[in-house]
Amino acid sequence: MQDIFETPITYLKGVGPKKAEVLEKELGIKTFNDLLYYFPFRYIDKSKIYKVKEITTDSTYFQLKGKISNLKTVGEKRMRYITAVFSDDTGSIELVWFKGLRWIKNRFEPGKEYLVFGKPSVFKNHFNFVHPEVEDYTGEEEVVGQRLEGVYSSTERLKNSGLGTRGISKLTRRLLNQVADSIREILPDYILNAYKLIDRKTALLNIHFPENPKIIEQATRRLKFDELFFLQLQLITGKIYLKEKIKGHLFSKVGENLNTFYKKYLPFELTNAQKRVIKEIRTDMGSGKQMNRLLQGDVGSGKTVVALMSALIAIDNGFQACLMAPTEILATQHFNNIRQLLDGMNINIALLTGSTKQAERKIISENLLSGDLHLLVGTHALIEETVTFKNLGFVIIDEQHRFGVEQRARLWKKNINPPHVLVMTATPIPRTLAMTVYGNLDVSIIDELPPGRKPVKTLLFFESKRLRVIGFIRDQIKNGRQVYIVYPLIQESEKMDLKNLMDGFEYLQREFPLPEYRVSVLHGRMKTEDKEYEMKRFVEGKTQIMVSTTVIEVGVDVPNASVMVIENAERFGLSQLHQLRGRVGRGAEQSYCILMAGEKVSNEGRKRLETMVRTNDGFEIAEADLQLRGPGDIEGTRQSGMLDFKIANLARDNELIVQTRRLAEKILEKDPKLELPVNRLLNAELQKLRREKHQWARIS
Ligand code: ADP
Ligand code: MG
């Protein structure tokens, strides 16, 4: 049976090949369904006609009624444009067109009344409308007929093809006239009733052509619900499917190595949160199903030792494990830490990065194949094809967001049955985002810091207070502490940033001269050996100040460092600032994070800095980040490709996300394959979504 909604958009009256092409290129609209799901982003009260003197620049649309005169062509050749004067009885504004000039020229009759609809901009101290939409004014009745009109976002190209917001609205009206009766319900009654949702057809009609303001809200809620709920059904059924289909390595033993480590080598008492998470992981690994778990925990919450102890479980059961980190510095540090922790135990570990020498690589390869090597730590180098294990059973990925899904998949393939996977995040992700972007993973949370940590004090300073900051650094160094000073390094202006960093380095060398002080510098352009040398000197306390870019951002652990100065702090994102701050406060001393703000700080930048001063809680910061920047900018979300929501909003629809997640879980718990008659509609829609996704995967 051909689904009418899958009809190519060219079959809609009024859409010829040219319009179809623009619709696809600009908005990705190919079918009836695509157009039906292209929603207005706001609504205007069309019955309201404004006067010229009421126009303001608060970036909203205005509808005016009046006459158009003084049409003039200005400029030469390709730079030509047309201006006209629009007037009503309170004043006049300028109208401007850059395109479609020939048509505009003969479009207007002097003395006739028009409805002009557009967004004002200010040019040379007066208002103008660029490319306004103009309609003949045909009398009051028509205006009164429909009060609320959807505003669709459009582009220059669309407008030139007659598909400004009104053009799109017209097409949608025509489409709805044709297909409204075919719109089927996709949610069973028990859900509609429980969540007080309006039916799908009413929702779709009213999202485009609302009968009243109240129904816009109901329609929006219904359509958001659909989008989020079916996403959750897909994620959770996907998870169930994997669990069923993939045989997981069974780690039945709580072995000797783990016991020995816990009793004799672990240098501290685990926090309750760490214990709980290790238990969750152990249960997974002993279930016979493959583990896919996300470990969330704030900076410094002690994720590494949890990962290590989980790796010991794998090793105790005769399997190998590997730990992949995003940078060489971090991988090296993990390697050194773990080596220290395991010192005295009979476990072989090795480090593999891009700069591992050929001879050493060979030894690693041999030992991996023979099974003599138990734990391999490294960077991307781990996923290269040449790296083959005898029996890889457990994979840990640190700072998950730096790796794509594809890289994760390559680690899966390193054994016939895929290994258990534990991914760890650098900083917490808001709960609702984790539910959607990582919704197919199980989640463990470490929500407790090791005891005895003094919260880092965060202070905000402007340039005028620099000398005070320098004095403060001097005091700290006098007391035996070490200091990080971090400069921004952002792609577009890399050269300038590097210059700033080097200028800062020189300035600090003057302020903190030899032989009393030693200052290190670290940035991405340096050779690996040089980086390691500088890092090592700082770790060993041979230098007191580390001037660097964000290469030190993730994971670096120097407990004696008690001050983190962040230059141009307003240029960093919140999670990055939080990561950087997490580099201090790891020892027993009171630590400080000093945010140096530049001259010009945007509103949003100021909010970020204020958030940092206000709280140390990574989960709260993640939440603020999501509110400030929207989900598209949160690390890790963009690659996930899960943000192409048509109407739902990950930053704002928290409640619905949680509700739909719970509902989907509850339904699938009782009816994992959606076979019960009450869930017939859900099953059908899910099948359809899967087919579409499948097609998509083949195309892209
Ligand atoms: P993150 O979660 O940011 O990766 P790490 O694993 O690097 O944190 O741990 C931060 C520091 O805390 C390390 O120096 C680690 O040895 C220490 N640590 C971890 N767990 C505990 C604990 N239960 N008690 C005391 N110190 C701990
Ligand atoms: Mg870490």
C-alpha cells in the first residue's frame, strides 16, 4: 500500500520542479510528510494591522496597510536594487528589493492599498523592510476570517521562489485540504487519556492553522510528545535488541587480582558512590549480556579507579582490557597512574600512542596476541587495524565525547563477540540530554566526591586587578604550591592566540625570573617529546608555573597545583571552564580558580562566568550550559545526530523528556516487543520509523 504522505512534493499542486528543488535544498522537504512536519516557529495575529508609527525593532514581524509609491531603481548592473516608499496615515517607511526586480517594477499600482508584511531593520536612522511580502488588500472580511497565522522560517532563495512564510503557508493549506482525512492516530487511547493529549489530526491542523491561542499550546505539546516518545521507544527497543542478539562475555569470577588490589593496594577507601558503580558494572559483566554503560561523574570524582577495578574483573576472568584516552598526555598519565597503583601485582600493562617506537610496538603486538599483556592503555592508536588482541573482553573509553560512534564500533570488532564497553564522560551531561543522546546506554553516576576535598574557591577579576593576581600567585608559590595559567586557543584565530600565549609566557618569565622561579609552557604545536618533558617537569614539581593552552584540560592530575588562572575566561565554554577548574583542588590545600575577564564580555559570557563563581557542582553547570547555549553546542551531541528535532527542544522540554522516557520504559517492560493488542498502533509506527531509518542509512 502506497502511503499518501510519502508522495513526492512535486505532486502537490503549485509545486513545480523548480520549487521542489528549492524546498529540498533549503529545507530538506521532499515529501508530503516533510511539508506537513515543517512547523511555524511563531504566530502572528493577522487581524492586527499596525501603523507605521508603531513599528519598533524588537525583531518581530509587522503587518501594515497602505500605499506604495516612488518606485526607484538604484545602482548599476548587478548591484541594482529597487526602493519604494510605503505610507499610511501615520508616516512612511522604505521598502527594498535586491532580487526579482523586473517583476517588482510592474507589480504595484499607485493609489491602491496593499498589505505589507515584514521585519523592520534600521538603515541610516530610518526603518525599512527588506524583501517584504506584499498582498493586495481586498477588504476587512478576509482579514477577520483567520486571526492567527503561522510564521515559517524561510531563506532568501525560498523567498525568491515565492516561498516566503506566506508562500509556505499557502502550500501547507493546500496539502492539508488534500490529506487531512488520511491523518491517522499513532498513539493508543490509554496514552492519549493518561497524558491528556489531543488527537494527532487536530494537532497537525492547528499547529499550522490554529483556531485559537490555547490550541497552539495543546498541539505543540502533542507533537513534542510524539517526537520524544517514539525516540525513546526506538532507543530502548534498540537496547533490548542488542542485549538479546549479542552474546556478552560472562565474567563469573570475582577473582584474585581484584581482591588483592582491594585489600592490599588500593590507597584509599572507596566512596559509597564508587562502590555502588563497581557493583553495577560487575552485575552487568556477570549477566552473560554485553555491557554498554555510560559512567558519569564530576571532575575528580574518581572514575579512573572504578575503571581500573572493572578491568581487573575482566583480567581475573582470563580476558584482556584496554583503556582509550583522547590525548597522548592523558593516556600517558593514565598509564603512569595505573602502573603505580598496580605496582607489586602480577599484571602486565603497556602504553600505545602515536609516538610509540616501532620496536616497542612489535613487542606490544606479540604480547597482545599471546595474551601476556593484560591491560593496554593508549590513544586512537588502539583502534588501528594492526592492533589485535588474543581475547579482548573489556573496553574503557575515557572522555567519550572526543570519540565518534564509529571509533567505538571499531573497538567492538576487536573480538568475535564484542567486549563489554564502559564510556566515561569528562564532565556531567544534563540528565535529560543523557536520556536522549545516550539513551541506548545504561547509565551509572558517581554523585559523591572523595572525602576531605576542599571546594575550589572561584574568583572573577578584570584586567585592572592583574597585579593583585600576580602577587597572589607569588604567595602561593612561596607556600610551595604550583600554578596553571591557561590561554584560550580557538581554531579561527589560532595564530593570534598562540601569540597571546607566548606574550603571556614572556611576561610571566619577567614577573617570575630565574633562578628563583621556573615557568613551563605547553601548547599543541609543540613536539610530543617537548610536551612530555614540560609536563613531567611540572608533575615532578621542578617548575612552579605551567603556562598552557587547553591541552591540559582533560584529566591532568597534579595534586600540588592549587591555582588555576584562566585568561580571557569569557571565551571558554562552561564545561571547559569546569574541566579546567577540576585540575586544581586535588590535594589537601585550599585551591583557587581565578577567572580573568577581558575588556568586552558579552551578556552570555558574563552569565557563564557568574555561573562558575556561583557553583562547583558539575551537574548544575551542565544544566546551565544547556540553557545558555542550547543542546547543539553541548559537547558530544552534535555527532550523535539526534538533535534534528522538528519541534521538541532538549533544553526546554525536560519534563516531557522524563515523562516519555518513563512511559516507554514502563510499556516495554511489560510488552518488550509491543505485541499486545493495546500497543498495536505503537508497533506500527515504530516499524515505520525503523524502515525510514534503514533507508536513510542506506542513502547516507
Ligand atoms: P576523574 O573522575 O575526574 O577522572 P580521577 O579518577 O582522576 O577523577 O580521580 C581524581 C583523584 O582522586 C585522583 O588523584 C584519585 O587517585 C583520587 N581518588 C579517587 N577516588 C578516591 C577516593 N575514594 N578517596 C580518595 N581519593 C580518591
Ligand atoms: Mg578522568
